[in-house]
Amino acid sequence: MCLAVPGRVLEIEERDATRMAKVDFGGVVKDVCLEYVPDMRVGDYAIVHVGFALQRLDEESARQTLELFENLGVLEEEFGDAWARAARDAGADGVPAEGAGPTGSARSARSAEKEGRP
């Protein structure tokens, strides 16, 4: 799933004639292009989708959204360690957990458990 996630700009630099930033997404720091929002400053919050800041966001809205995403497990899904997730999906014996297909859909398995489905 691809989401637009709020993040806080930690630092800004010019890279190959492109304005880039280090952005903190609730503890995960990623490089983000600021070309669509050229007036962003360090400390500002932005909505980011696939590595591009799309618009400025106020701090309270950003914090509420990050908290909601964290509670839903979306941040882990978006930013978690892909290798650890693959190992977890495979189970201890290397056999994929039920519901964990080639896309690593452990979330589908968790949803099925919650709904009482096998």
C-alpha cells in the first residue's frame, strides 16, 4: 500500500540541482524531494508520497495522523524492515505463514484472524 505520510523536515540540501531533505516519519528518516514545495524549511511538516513532499502540514495534524497510522500498523507496513518482515512472514521453519503470499501480505493473515477466518 502506498500512502501519503506526514513527516518533519530535519535538514535541507541541494543535490544535483534538486532541493532534497532528510525527513523524519515518526522515527524513520528518509530522503525526500522538495521540488513541489520549494518554500519548505527545517522544522516544517509535509505530506510525502513516494519520496516527494506534496504540501505543508501543521504539526498537530501531522502528529495525529502519525499516531493513527502507528495504531493501524501502517508505519510498520510502509517503513518497516523488509528483510525482517519477510523472515516473520516465512515463519521460524521457513514455510510461509498462512495468508502471507509473495507480496508479504501478513496483514491479510492478521485481518483473517481478527474476523475468525482460517
